[in-house]
Amino acid sequence: MRRLIPFALVFALVALPFVGRDARADGGMLEQVLVESATTPAQHAALARYYKDKGAAAAKEAERHTAMGKAYGGAKVSEVARMREHCEKLASLYGEQAKQFELLAKEHEAMAK
């Protein structure tokens, strides 16, 4: 039974991004249970990989919004300027999220040793 726990953890973390939108709301609960129940190095290593992936996805979103913000350039039209500010704000938020996921991944990597 103990051998199945790391497999189940990895499966759940890999499958989580592919579940439907309604199920994702419960995915946070699943993630919480997996974090709370992680005790072995293998489980923490799986969580570290999961958070690295989430960080990479957030960094990609930050890059995407940075590029979109630049597309609005130095426009003087107020609506376009607001769109540029929107993109810049999201890029900043996603960038911070990426940093936080990377920190969390490093903590789980340390716990996996």
C-alpha cells in the first residue's frame, strides 16, 4: 500500500491540469490533501516537480502579457492605455506567482532529500 501512495500522488499531480473546469475547484482541495499527506522523499519530489511546472506556466503567462502590453505601445487613447496597464499588471502578478511556485518547489526539493 505504501508503494502506491507515491504513484497516486504523481498521477494526481499530473492529471490535475487536464481535469474539467468544475473539477479544478476541487483540485485545490486535492492539492491541499496531497501537500498535507506528503511524508516521503518521493512525495515531496513529486510536489516539487508539480510546483516547478506551475511556476513555468505562470512565467509563460507573464511573458505573454508582457508581449501583449508592448503591443499597445505608447498609445495615447485612454482605452488602449488601460489595456496596456492591464497587461502590465497581469504580467507582474504572474511573474510574482512564478517566483512563489519556484520557492515552494525548492522547499519540497529540500524535503525530498
